[in-house]
Amino acid sequence: MALGQIYTFGPTFRAENSNTSRHLAEFWMIEPEVAFNDLDANMDLAEDFIKYVIKYTLEKCSDDLNFLEQRLLEEEKSKPQADRSEMSLLQKLNFVLENNFKRVSYTEAIDILKNSKPNKNKKFNYIIEEWGADLQSEHERFLVEKHFKCPVILFDYPANIKAFYMRLNENTEPGKETVRAMDILFPGIGEIVGGSQREERLDVLIEKMKVLGIEEEELWWYLDTRRFGSAVHSGFGLGFERLVLFVTGMTNIRDVIPFPRTPQNAEF
């Protein structure tokens, strides 16, 4: 609040047991936090940020990207035709630069997924049956790769599947409360950015903590950042390795970090 625009870039740890080609137990995250930004400005900032990094890489590292594109083309030859990418690496990067990210509410996304062929034919591992479901990578990738065929920003998620500090939307249907959260979904990797407009109203924040059984005494310092006056503010986290994964066309996140730490790989 005092500085207006701040960020941190450092290691982030995840305790969940996700042993996939897109997950690490320790990765690097860029986390901006901006005073006076609402959710729309937060989405603008995240989209502009990603596009800036991709544009900079295209301009400064063209030789590397040409090499990576050829490597990817060779790799694709060994795959069945149906599994090959529709675009080359450079086409994919330019496509992201030249198109606005599609902004879709969680409610609209659930309707699309409920009525999708994979859901009706029970091809999804997690079948979408009702509003309120927590979206999995398979759902995110369906929206991006099959339905919209471009990067997607999902926003206004159900309150009960998101963190307590995300701003509660007003005038929502009882039992269907939503928060000002947003996730950016990319082809091949699913979520690349997660963020929200933060809850600046002290009374609402305390009430949400009570519902979730979070003790006020434990977070007195956090509540004090609202108690003496606050303002609309937002922030997000961008997974650095997932961005590197997308820009380089690599298929496994362990190949884009010097020392990959994943579940069950530290023997001592």
C-alpha cells in the first residue's frame, strides 16, 4: 500500500503430490501486487506481462528459438498425426502476441464443460456434474486447446474453492458466492498465472475467516493492513518454469530448471 507497485521473484514450494510433466515441488514464481488495480486491471497487467516477455524473447533470442523450433519439428515426426501440434513453435508464440486472451467467467466455463463431448461420453477423469467443481488440468486444457483454441482467462470462481483473502463479489446468489479470482490458461500446460483482487474490506475479511475457522490472533498483522485504511488492490503469481516451458516448446518442466525437485526424488 505504501509503495503502490511491488513484486517478488523467488522459490516457491508445493506440498501436493503432483508428479506430472507440468509440476515441480519447488519452482520459481514472479508475484506482483499493485495498489488501486481491480480485477480487470490485474488481468490486463498479467496479459501484457506475458506478451512483453514473449516479444522480448522473439527479438533477442531468435537463433535459440529457431533451433528449438527445428528440434520440436523433429520430435513431432515420431508422433501420430492426431497428436502433432497444429502450429510450429514460432507460429504459436506469434499467435499469443497477436490475439487477445479470451476472458470467460467460471460459470460460462462450467456450462461449456458440462455440455462437452468428453464430459458427456465420460472421457474426462473428473466428470463435471455441477457448478462449484474445482477444475482440473484436463478441463483447463480442453477449454484452451479444443474449445477456444487460444489462451483463456477464467475469472469469478466459487468462493469455497479459492483463498479467503480474495474479494467477495457482491449481489451473488446464496450458495453460489463468487470471488474476484482469475487464472490464465495456456495450451499444453494449463494454468500459468493465478491471481485475484484482494479483499480490502475488514469486516468481510473477518467474517470469511470465522467461517473457515481461521483464528484472528494468528493473522492480526494481516488484518492490520486493512484496519487503518485500505484501497482496492490486486496481484498474481506467474510460474516462471511454465512460461519457459511454453516459450521453448519443451514438453517436460524438469528440462527447464537446473535442479528439478519433484515428489519422491530426494533420497537422503
